[in-house]
Amino acid sequence: MDKNSEEKLKLEKDQLKVSLDMTKEFFDLWTKSYQSTFGKLAQVPAFGPIREKQEKIMKSMPIYTDLYTAWIESNINFQSVFTEATKRTYEKTIEQWPKLSDIKDGKGCVDPEKFKDLYNTWLEAYSDTFKEFMKSEHFASDMGKLTSVFMDFQKYNKEIIEENYLKPNNLPTKTEIDEINKELYDIKKIVKELTKKIQILSKKEEIRESTEKSEELGKSELSEKTTSEEETLNE
Amino acid sequence: MNNLIPESHINIIDNDFNKFAKGMEILLKSPDFSVGTTPSEVVYTEDKMKLIHYMPITDEQYSIPVLVIYALVNRYYILDLQPDKSVIKKLLNDGFDVYAIDWGYPSGPDRYLTIDDYINGYIDNAINDIRERHKIDKVTLMGVCQGGTFSIIYSALHPENVRNLVTLVSPVDFNTDKCALNIWAKNIDIDKIVDYYGIIPGDFLNVAFLLLDPFRLLLDKYIGMFDKIDCKDDDICIRNNEENMRNFLRMEKWIFDSPAQAGEAYRQFIKDCYQKNLLIKNEMEIGGKKINLKNINVPLLNVMAEFDHLVPNEESKPLLDAVSSIDKEEIIFPTGHIGIFVGSKSQKNVCPYIAEWLKPRSSRV
């Protein structure tokens, strides 16, 4: 890579970094401002006949902002990885074919096989960069946070739908179905345990009966034998 | 146009278009890509679990049957994906009586199933059924991936029922940073996920697997599928193309035919294994009993794949030192996590190795 290309690449990278940093800075500022103003309002206890419902609805604000924050942070991270992957592809391409003429044949046409090489270079750069990122603690912690706030958001949505739509319309809720499922699971478990115990007892009973039978058989055989022996002796 | 683009270049472009067209031609015929075609029958069922018995194909069988235990996230037909590359068929050909557990698709009350229910319930009942059926005391366990971990746990709790233990690409020591899954698992709030979903959707796990290498798994794989097409028009090429496409579709089916996960079992597996790594420390508890791996004293074969991206070798290797078996062995094949079951190397090397290891250990004592 010549000096000009290197400098251009560095400049582009710096510009992107500044742009991403600014986005993050702006969002951090927005979050802080929200938390110190509207965020506090959302936490004020409600009163009046609909206080219970109102308080639940007001609780949604921090849940939405948490989700939005985590989503924006993930987006920023992904954008920076895309940028890094594109930069690596560019560097590798320049390294492989420093001049445009390198991808052309003698007649000035671009060799189609070079497109395949370019695809492979792109794939390798993107795949390696993303794999590196995915294996980082940074991504893992971000993903953990995003999943966690997404679950809070889903749980909240479920509760709101159940409270405000399903219950007033006399429709079964997921919570009720889960309760039935739990009871069903417990009953099944008890039935299985009892069935096992009955099977063991039946087997024991079978063994006992067969032992008794064989003992009785043994006794009667013995008494028959004794009688016949006595008879033989008498004879 | 020919004056602008040389003929050699047109041929290359033409060839690529042809490959795509021929691939589409095969797909438009809706090829049959049945999986798990080895004849079998269901001999025992319990809830969603089915115990499958493969029909023996030899006149005589070894007296110790083999029970294959799969991961909860996998369908049972991975070892019988293609008729010509079937680990099950290979074992049957070698004279083994083979059983496998199909976990089915959990739903409803299954969300409360625990690992204890799987180990001391389903697996134990399936083993007892086989023991009664064959009038024997012990069976050979062959565990695949998480199914291997379950086989290890079962063998530690009930060594009296196990004759041999074969583990394939099975994790036992989860303390590694070589696989992204282990790093992610440490950072997720599993309680929130299980409490919300109850039954963890199969797609939730699929996304995680795809994120391991998204560009190759979501793009390059499909380009490669068409790139493999041979454009010659002779019968052999046509047949090969069709067979390659069928095999590709079989693998696609298996990958995306992902059962959901029973929430409580999933919670315990993530917490005890991935987050606290209790199994290898002999501190994991199932049904109120601590699992001591030293209780495993049966012949053990630990099979690993060198390029395993899901269960790196360092997750499986500690098993040999953790057990008290005298007859124990480990082997690493130069293949990947899936290749070990379905690759051509699997048929040539892995299956024969396992079968030869099992043969002298499978007759009645």
C-alpha cells in the first residue's frame, strides 16, 4: 500500500471513530438528561382510583429507555465492527492487488475469477472480524444486557396485555396456563412415582407368591415322598 | 459483445449461471431428502420421549445393546442423516443392537422438567426398559454432545446399569473461552429468559449458533451449495448433483429442526455447567444427590473433533482424569463438531473406531 492510501485509510478510520464516539456521547447525554428529568417524573407515586394501573403504565418508561439504550449501544458496537471489517477488506484488497491493472487481463477486461477472489477476501475479513468481536467479553456483556432488558420489556408487555385486555375480556392468560401446567407437571410426577412404587410392590408380591407356592409344593412333595418312603419301608 | 469480453471470461460467467440454473432445476423437482431412514420401531414412550429400536440387520448381535443419547437441542436423526453416511447403520452392520432416545418437542407442562427428570426419569426408564427387554443388567451408553454430558451424569449416578460409556464431542469442563457460547452463557441472565419464555424457543438457540460465524453460516454456505454443482450433462454428474443437493437439504433440515428447551432443565444446565462449572468439580446436584465423576468406573471412550467450534477439546479432555475407570481412552479426529457424525471421514474412521472399541467390551459377562 502506498503512503497516500495509508494516510487516506487512517483519516477515514479516524473520521468514523469520531462519528461513532459522538453518537455515543450524544446518547449518553440524552440518557442522563432524561433520567434527571422525565425519568424522575415517571417514578412519582400515582394516586386516585386508577393509581394501580397508572403506576404500572408509568413503570414502562424506564423499561423502554433501558431497552432503547441497550439497543443503541449494541448498534454502535455493530457499526464499529462493520467499519473495522470494511477497513480490513480494503487493506487486504490493496495488499493483493495494489494497482487496478492487477485485476485486468491483457485486453483490459476484469478477470471474473478475480471477483471470486475479492469475494473470498471480503468473506474472510468480515468473518474473522465478527468472530473476534463475538468472542469478546465486550460483546458478551452487551448481549447479556440487551437480552436482559428485552426480557424485562417482554415481561412488562405480557403483564399489561393480561391486566388490561385478557382479564377484562374474561380470556385465559399465559400466567394462568402456566399455573395449570405446573399443577399438571406435579400431578404427572406423583403419578409416575406411585406407578413405580406399585410396580415394585407387585413384583415383590409376585416373588412372595411364587416363593410360597414353591415352598408349599416342596412341603407336599416332601410329605408325599415321606409317605411313599414309609410305605416302601413297611413293605 | 464478444469483442469487449474475452471468450474465456464469458465461459466462466456462463459456467456460474449454469451451476445456479442446474441447482434450481434440482430444487424445482422437490427432491426427496428423507432423514432417519434406517428401519426402526418405537418400543417405549413416556410423555414426549420415545425410545427407538433400530431393526437388527445381522443374524446375531452382541448381547450388550447400545443406547444413543442426544442433546436436547438436537433431533435424533443426526446419526442417521443419510442412508450412505449413517453411524447407526454402521453399528447395526457391525452386529450391535442399537436404541436411541428421541426427546420430541417440549411444550406446555414440559417447561417444568428438570435435569433430574431427564436423567433419573426418562433416561433411567429407557435403560430399564432395554435391560428388561434383553434380560441383562447393563447397557452401553453413547452420548452425543449434551447427550454425552447427560450420559456422564447418568453413569456417575447409576454405574451399576452401565457397561460401557462412549462420549462424542461432549462437554464436561465448561471453563473455556475458546468458544463464544461459553463466554455468552456467563453473561446472560438465564432466570429472566426462563421466567419469561418457560419453554425456550428453538430459534432462540439457533440465533446463537448462527452468530458464531454469521457470514459463513448465512451466506457463504448457500453460495457454496450452488458452487458445488457440476455442469457436465452425463448421468453420473446429474446423479451426483442431485445427491449433493439432497444431502445439503438434509443437513439444513437437521440444523433448523430445533426443538424448544424445557425451561427448568435449561436454567440448571446454564447455571450449573456454563456459569458455575460444577460438574467437573463434583459439585453439581441432581435430584438432591451430588454427582461424583469418580463413581464412573466403566470402560470409557471419549471421542473429540479437532476443529470443534461448539465444544472445544479442552471442554471434553478433562473427563479422562475425572473418572476412576481403568479401561479408558480418548481419541481426537481431524474433523468438526458436525463432521464427526456425517462427514466422509466419520464413515471411514470414526464409526469403525467406535465399533472396534465396543466389540470386545460388548459380550455378556
